[in-house]
Amino acid sequence: YNAGKIEEDGIIDSFSSKFSRIIVCGSIWKEDWQVIDTAIDQLPDWGWIIAPHVVDEGSVKGIFKVGKIRNPLYYTKTNRSVVSASDSNILVLDCIGKLFPSYSSGKLAYVGGGFKTGLHNIIEPAAFGLPVAFGPNYGKFPEAEDFIANRLGQSIKNTKEFLEFVERVMEGESYKDPTEIKSYLEKKAEDSYHMYKSIVDRLSNRVIS
């Protein structure tokens, strides 16, 4: 995995250092924001890193229009000293390429798309050992079924279920711990490699014979 090759980021690191617990929300649509918005009120002591799925200014404003986003910090419009001085608990990643490394700061993750076009990448946060919550539209994504069955994550339908997910993560009993999550994914990757190698070897032997 590339999870072990993350470079330091002054803004993300400065923001994350202000909170003992961070929730990273990746590939967010306005339907996902409707779930997250109320949860922020319920968890004001948490830091929230939010990455919209589409990051142009109009799309970002369109997402947050459905809620009451509270004085957020925008990655492209701030710097490390501003982040340090701010009392905001929301950092919006209005740019490309910063979501994946931000998962390294998280305690848990929410991945969007499950209320709209289909689930986005849930393997990325799990590669950092994060339990993952996602919306109910995951039928075409076998990895989501696998996450639920093996205690790596949970599908949620509303804010109440998301807050229950957060509570269960903090209790530390319902889901695998970070080390177990990373070990599980490493084993799955190893199994996939051996399967791939076996298929290639069989095809090669058939061509030779």
C-alpha cells in the first residue's frame, strides 16, 4: 500500500494536531452532507476533514448550501499559521490529491456516494486502519459487503445511524482495531496477488504446451 509513504502536509498536520479525534469524510455529495451536517453539532470536540467529490467552487458551495456549515477552513485559501490560530473544527479539502494522505490523521472515516451514484473508494481509509461508514447504495461493491461481514465498516442510512457507528468505534468492540484492519487488507492483497500469479502461470503453461 501507499499508506506508508505519506509525506507531511503542514496544513493538514496543523489542523489535526488541535484535536484528539478526527473524522475524515471523503468524496462527499450534498446527500452525504445532509447526514454529516447534524453530526458535527453532536460531536463539536471532533475535528472534521471534509473532501467534496467535486471540488470547483460552485460545486462545493452547492454541497454546503443544504446545511449550515460553520466557518470552515478551506485548504486552498489558508495556510499553516491561519489554521493554528483558527477555532474552526472543519477543514474542507477543496482541491485534488489531499484526501488520501488526510486519512492518516483520522480515527474513523465516512466515504460518500452511497446515497447517490454509488459508493466511492472505501479501501483507502481502511489502508490506514480506519473503520469506514458509508451509505446504503453499495450493492454493486463487493468490498462493502466484505467490510460489513468482517467488521471493517458499516452501512448507515441517516445521521442517527452514523452517530451510533461513531459511538461503537469509540467503544472499541464492534469493529477490528487499526492493526487488525491493516493486516486484513494486507492478507487480501496477498491472496489476490497469488491468484493473479496462478492464472498467469496457467496461461503461460498453456501457451508453451
